[in-house]
Amino acid sequence: MKHTAVEQLQVNLSISLGRDIMRMLFNEFEQAKEIEKEQIVDAYWTSYKEGQYSGDKTADEYYNETYKSKQ
């Protein structure tokens, strides 16, 4: 099964930090996973609606325009 970036981070930190610490961070990871899910779904529907699977923008351009400036 594939992992999203947030899920993989959660797995890696669980191994490094241990389950007790990860239990304290459970809610934060659940919130981050929900945000990540919304972003993935939004990206899919934006590309579907605009017919841009192979159109005007590359995936990198979409990412940079949508998320890069927010960091």
C-alpha cells in the first residue's frame, strides 16, 4: 500500500521516537492527513475541470502556484 507524505512521516517518526510520543501527536497528524487529502482531491478536480491532465501547466507549476508561496 502506498503512503502519502504525511503518513510516511508518521511511520518514520513512530520508529524513531516511539509509540508513546506519537500518541501525543496523534491529533496533529490526523489534522495534517485531512489537509493533505483535501489538497490531493482539490488538485485532482481542478485538473479534471480544466482539462489540464496534459494541458497548460505541469504538475510542478501547479504545485508552485498553489502551495510554494504559502510556505
